[in-house]
Amino acid sequence: MQVDFAQKLTQALSHERLSAYARRAPGQGNRVLFAHYAWNMALSESLYPVLQALEVLLRNTVDNAARHYFGKADWYDDSRIIQHPNDRSSIDKARRILNRQNKPIEPGRIIAELNFGFWTSLFDRRYEQVLWPRMLKTTFPYMPRRIRTRQTLSKRFHRIRILRNRIFHHEPIWYWQDLLQQHVDILQAISWIEPAMGDLVKTIDRFPSICDNGLDEIIHQLEQFC
């Protein structure tokens, strides 16, 4: 690999960031090191469609179920429902963001502004008697009844949130051994809410091919800089 090319990339990305890749691919040279970095970007990009679809679906299905169950659009403002300080803080933050943007403080806008962490936190044990199991069927109408529990959903969304946060914070995921299974799990979670969305996402889903063939293709393409 051209020394100038390697030096420029190292300076641009920093030794500290690249060290997370070098530790897991030791002694393989700069071409493999930078290929892993590019592959990680490709993997992260190819997971965006399923993560984006799930995030939008989850907040909308929980909101719709809660509106129906509690009989009000601003159910999230009721401290008897959303009790935990962290979750109430998330709602306050969403309201502040809308204020700064001079947007109306409307239920639909609040719902859209709340992040994935807020929605997944609603499946924690503290909401067992407040939201679940009463809202489970309306929130996940296509989830098999035998596994349709708060515990199952909490475990699934906790794992997805970890993956989502690593991707959105530009951290390495390429070395995870269960990425293909996690991709399947995200698609399954989408299908529990609305299978049609899963069908739509699959039309642009490139993750399996990127996961299976991406690294070799990137290493080959980097030969032009050697």
C-alpha cells in the first residue's frame, strides 16, 4: 500500500480509532486494516433501512395502542403512566427541541422527537403493570401469542438498541459473530408490528450480501492503491 495513502488515512482517522480494528486484525497490514474500516461503514450503512423501519414502526404502534387504551393523545404527559425520571426527562427534552425549532408542541411531534431509547425503555419491568400485558396484542398484532410477552420484547429491543447505538456512534461492529442473526431478529420484530413494512424493506436490503462478500470485495478494490 502506498505509504502516502496509509499515512493520510491514519492521520484522518486517528491511531486511537484505528487501534480498535488493528487489535482484531493484527499483523495483516494496512490494506486489511483499512478494508475492515470500510467494511464496517458498509455494514453500518446496510443495516440502516431495517433499523430505521423498526424505530418508526415501534414508536407509532406504541403510540397508537396507548392512545386507544388511555383515551388521550398526550398519554405520555401523565406521570401515572410515564413515571421514571429518565423517561420524563426525555419528554421534556423533546419539548425543548421543538421550542428551539419554533414548532408546535403537538402530540405527533413529541412522539416523533422521542428517541429509540425512550421507546425501548417502556418494555422495562417498571412498566409491567402500567402498559403491559394489556397493550401487547394491539401493539404487536402479528407476534405469535406463545412468545408475546414484555420480557421477550425487552430482551429483543435491548439487544437491537445496543447495535443501533454502536452504528449511530460510528463504532466497530464488523467483528460481531451474530450480525446475520441480529439482522434476522430486526426483520422479525418488524414483522410482529406490520409484515408489509418488512416486505418493503427487503426490496432494498443489502445487508446479507455485504456481510458475506463485502470484505473480500473491498480488499480487492484497495489493490489500486498498492
